[in-house]
Amino acid sequence: MSIQTRRNGRGKASSSELHDNPFIVQYKPPSGETEEERIRRIRKFQDAQRASKEIDEGLQEAKKLMERRRKALKLLLLGQAEAGKSTVLKNFQMAFTPAQFQRERVVWRTIIQLNLIHAVKMIIDVLSNPESPSSPSDSDSTLPPSPCLSNHRVNRKYRRLRLSLSPLLSVETNVNKIISNARVESQDLCVRAGGSWKSKLGFRDSGGGRRSSDTDYSSSVEDGAISDLTRMLEASSDDLTTLWADPEVRGMLASTGILINNHPGFFFLHDIARVTSATYEPTDSDILRARVRTIGVEEHHIICEGEGNKGSEFFIADVGGARNSRSSWIPYFDDAQAILFLAPLSFDQMLEEDRRVNRLEDTMIIWRGICSSALLAHCILIIFFNKKDILQHTLESGVPVSKYVPSYDGPNEVHAVTKYFKARFKSSLKKLSPKPRPFISYETSAVVRS
Ligand SMILES: Nc1nc2c(ncn2[C@@H]2O[C@H](COP(=O)(O)OP(=O)(O)OP(=O)(O)O)[C@@H](O)[C@H]2O)c(=O)[nH]1
Ligand SMILES: [Mg+2]
């Protein structure tokens, strides 16, 4: 789309080409043109030429990107909400683009602080209202409310703690508003697909680019809220430690049926002094434990940095797994070469978006849909039986698989349970796939760095 015409063999435009070119025609000198009009016309012509050149360069860039995209491997991460898709993506980024990931650490620090405060909020809600916990219990067991809250002394103690933590909670609300999409109802921190939430948390891409004064203003508001959060957390460290160390609090959480090991923020409660310190820098393990719910589809272009595979490229699409996000997966089916399907064997858990639906049952329904899809018939399917550590913990704590899956009559032990479900997933692929495909599976704990 260039103003310049195609050239003849000697690098000159032919007179007929010049004559026909609508851009040239538009800027032809009219008869009786004054000197002032001539200068104005030439300036306009030069502006148009500049704009055209920019469009040409943009098109060239887009063409190059499409060509690179055509050659690169395209992966699609699928699975229900909280299956671990974004965590697997972080593993890829840590392994293949460590320098880029290093620059993002600042973002994860704030997310982890918010995750920690979210867990504290959950505890406070339970303390305030033990008979109807704000977070429904994780499993479908119905346990009686805690008896310890009837005690007045205990109530007074929690009221004081809640009061002293209230400034921290209001700062958290401010930061949440900056980065989240407030319209989405969820227990978790939600972000819209795209990198803008990361830049709000201080991540500056190496590309940089000029910032307008408006951007400078909102950045300073955001930076202010984030440093308030850090300051308030440090000031609240002792209160948080007291709250978490209290055996009555633990007892009460246990009695409401909330499985604290399954909630991201609770992991950071085991390390309050470190995470609330003003100089806190998250480790890789912390970042893998951090939780941000994906809404929509985020596509990541990975250009490997390491020696062995430097310059190799692939595209990974990370999708939101909640039920109302699943229709946004379909446009990505066309292009995908391989699907990494995350299938935690959470046999005793319910979906957050519909507490009547068992998580593992839901995962199997999604898997059957993927196996039978004609659009995905050409795709390599790889299944990750993720959250193996949680499965182990659940089984060791005595939760019987047969209570949830009556057809299971094997031992209540990780190896046997995994083998049983693996066979069911494999059989669905064999039965439903439009053409034969190998069953490729791994047992993973995505929070452990590979
Ligand atoms: N213990 C344990 N936690 C995990 C594992 N994999 C992921 N998690 C945690 O589970 C939470 C949810 O993981 P995500 O990767 O955000 O889940 P997702 O599939 O991207 O979820 P959506 O974005 O809502 O679709 C995070 O706090 C992770 O740290 C695992 O193997 N073991
Ligand atoms: Mg996600």
C-alpha cells in the first residue's frame, strides 16, 4: 500500500503508472498554482507519503509475524478453572525465557501480598460469621459450625484483631480495584487477558515506549497504592502472626470444612514474616503458588533465550477455565498443534462456579469434548494429571475415593487411584477420537519447579 509506484527495470516508475496512480493524481499541481499553494500541496504530499510508509512497515511487520507464527509451534492449555494452566505456563516461562520472567518478579510480589490478605479476609469472615462461611466448604461434607465462637472472651479478642487489620483490608481493596475486573464475581483475584494488569503493577516491558503524562499520572496513583500495601502489610505482620498462630482459629477453620491447603493464599500464611517484609522478593516457588484467575484467553509468544534452543519460538494460549469462559476457547482450536490438558484428580471437590458439580466429573466431560472434536482431530493431546501432591495429601488424610466414585474398589493410594482414572481418560480418547491418536500422559505437581 505504498504511494511509490512499482518500478520499471531501471528503478523508475513508467509514465503510465505515474499517470494512473490515484495518490500521484491527487497531488498533481493544478494550473495557476501560487507559490504558497505549491508549498502547502508538497507538505501534504510528504505527510501522506510518511503515513503510507508507516502503514507499509506495519504490514511488513504483521506479515513477518504471521510467517513466524506459521512456522512456530502452537500450544493450547486447556482445563477447568484452578486446574493449573497458568502455573504450567509460568514453568515454561521460567525455563525458556528466564530474563523476561525476572523482569516480571515485581508483579508477582504484589499478587502474593494480595493472595495473603485474601486468606486473612477469609479467616476474618469465618470468625465473624461461623455459621455461614463466606467461602463454601471445599468438599461436599457438611460439618457442624464451630462451638468455640460462643465464647465471649474469644469474640472480643477477634474483634480487636479485626479492627487493627481493617486499614490493611481497605488498602487491599484499592489495589484490587486497580488491577481486577470488578464485574467478575469470584473468590479469586481476576484479571482480563492481556498485559495491562502487569504494567499497572510496575512491569515495564523491555520495549519501553513513550509514556504520556496521563499514563505517568495513573502510574503514580498505582505506585502509591502498591507501596501503601507493602507498608500496611509490614505494620500488620505481628497481628497476622498472632491470628494464624491461634489454635482456636485453626480449629474453627477445620470445623467449617475449608481445606486450607487448597487455597492459594494460605500457603503464604506459613511464611508471614518473610512475605510481609518491606524487602520481600518472591522466590520461584512463591510465584508458582501465586493465584490470579485468567479471564478470556492470553496468548504468549515465547522466544527461547537459552543456549541450546536460543531463538526457537512457540505460542502458548492460556485460557480461563471457568464454565462461562469456555466458549472463548473455540477460536484457538483451528490453529493449535498440541493441547496440554490439565486434569487434576480432585475427586472430592466441587466447582467454585457451581457447587453441585464434582470437579473430576467436569474434567472428564471437557476431556470427552476435546477427544471427539473434529476441529481438534489433527492435534496432539497431552494430558497432565496435575496436583499430584494434593491427591496424595487427600488420600493420606483418609478421604475414601469410593465415597465419590462408587465404581472404584481399589486401594486408597496414589498409584492405584491414578492408574484407575488414567485408564478411564485413555478409554475416552480411544472411543471418541475421530482418528487414532496416542494417549500421552504425565503426573505432575506444577508448583514444583521442573
Ligand atoms: N498444590 C498444588 N497447587 C497447584 C498445582 N498446580 C497449580 N496449583 C495452584 O492452584 C492454583 C490455581 O492454579 P492456576 O494455574 O492459576 O489455575 P488455572 O488453570 O490457570 O485457572 P484459571 O485461570 O481460573 O482457569 C494456583 O494457586 C496454583 O499455585 C499443583 O500441582 N499442586
Ligand atoms: Mg489461569
